[in-house]
Amino acid sequence: MATTPALTPALADALADFFSRLSEESRRRRFLGPQPKLTSRDLAFLTEVDQRRHVAIVALDGAGAIVGVARYAAWAAEPERADMAVAVVDEWHGHGLGTALGDLLVTQARASGLAALTGSTLAFNSPAKALLKRLGFRPKGISSGVADYELAFAPS
């Protein structure tokens, strides 16, 4: 596996292929509900990142296909905070790829001066909750079946 520091619009087709390889359950867990397809608007949002307020990194397999994506996007109302998400194709689950991508993203967020990262997952999504805890996130509460987590960074 190799990582690239940025997901760019040039990778939109590769990202669409990645999404198509996620199971229905993985899509539901990543998007907190049904997500049968990515629209052109979704693809634009997911690939047009500035690597400052909206950061995305990918993991590629030996053939160059995207097998994992991790990102954070700053909150509009509180730009010093950002929401983080990770997705890994099903055949790569359980191999530490989500943790590796999450570690890279947390390191980048900390270095960028963010005050905190947040993460939300379905309350029954034990693997995602375990990942967030491994990365140092603390539970903040559960509402409407969604568990919220936060990783606050100490001021530098």
C-alpha cells in the first residue's frame, strides 16, 4: 500500500470506482445512512480539497486503485474544528489500513493547528468506534442512533 498526500479532481473516476467497491453496509456506515451512489456534486466535494480546511488522503493498492480514504473538513461555524471520516474497501477491513490512515490524518490535523477533530458514527458501528478510540477520540454522546466523538489538541 502506498499513500498519496492529496485526493484531487484528477482522481474523481478512481474515487467513484472505490465507492462502487464498498458494500451497501460500508456505504451506510460511512455516510450514516443509505448512499447508493455518488452524485457529481458529491464527487466534486470529495475531490476538491484545499489540503488546509478540507484535507483528504488515500491509500492505493499495488495496482494503483484506491482502497482507503481518510479526510477531515473544517466546520463552517468553527473553522478551528474539523469533522473526520475514514472509509476502507471491504476486502481490506481488519488489516490496520483505517488506523494507518487515521493516524496520518490526526498528525496532519495537529500540525495544521486545529483545536479538535470530531467524528460521528452509527451507534452500533463497533469497528468505527474502536478506531476512533484507538486514535485517541473520546465519546461525547449519542443522539438519534449516532455516536459523536472528539479529539481535542492541546494548544501549542
